[in-house]
Amino acid sequence: MKRHIAIQLAEETERPITEEEIKEAVPLAIAKLNWIIEREGDANGERLKPHYLEQLIMEQVLQMRFSSYTQTQYKEKRNVAYANAPQ
């Protein structure tokens, strides 16, 4: 029986965040933080604390990994479908 995709992804992403991932995630996380603060406020300074940005960075890395995973799955299935298509 196939494991749920979210469980599989969580298990597969239990690896250290790379420097490359951080460089890509930080600007996106900062933009999201600015958007949240603009829309919802800073929650009496809570959203300005480092742990809040760290959480957004971790969420961004997970999103990037999930996106990469799903794109790979799609490409693999597409390649199999093309290989099995009638000629």
C-alpha cells in the first residue's frame, strides 16, 4: 500500500536545509512576512521576532521541496506514458 504523499514527503525532507535553499527561501519569506504585517499588523511585535521569520523560511523550504517533488513525479509519469503510447 502506498504511503500518503504528505507522510512520504515529510520523511524525505528530514534533511538539513542547504545554503542554496536558504538563499532562495529568505527573500520569499521576507516578502511574505512584509505582506502579513501589512495586512494583519505585527501582533504587538511578535511577528518581528526572529523565530517568526525562521518559521516562514522553513515553510518556504518545505514548499520548494514539495514543488520539486511533485514536478519530478509528473515528469516521470509523463515519460512512462509517452514510452507506452502507441506508435
